[in-house]
Amino acid sequence: MSAGMRRGRGAPLDLTDCVVVNKSDRGRAGTAVSEIEQRLKQNKREQHLLSTVAKRNRDPGVDQLCDWVMEET
């Protein structure tokens, strides 16, 4: 688990409905996604985790995020 998650910076994950990891094409993004997935599983709530590359035109993750927001409103 990363230092940030151990220090408690991940505490707001208990309260959120959706977590977005942007720049998921970067090297350590996979580690971040794995750590966040573990935290969300511990919460035992229906929470969503989306990976995006927002600078990419027609990024599927951004489309999923937009769809999720529209469903929740």
C-alpha cells in the first residue's frame, strides 16, 4: 500500500460513491488502481472506480464517467 494510503489520505474513500483515477496511462497508475480497489472492497458499499486518460480524445473512461454522472442525476 502506498505511503499516502497508509497515512490516511485515503479516508474520504469511505464516503464517496465514485473514484476516478485520471492519467491511468502512466506507469504507477495500475498500483494506485489496485490499492483503491482494495480499499473500496473493505467498505462493503456499492462504489465505482473508473480509470481515465482525460487528455485522450474519446477516452472510454471519460465516457463511462459521463454515463455514471448522468445515471446518478
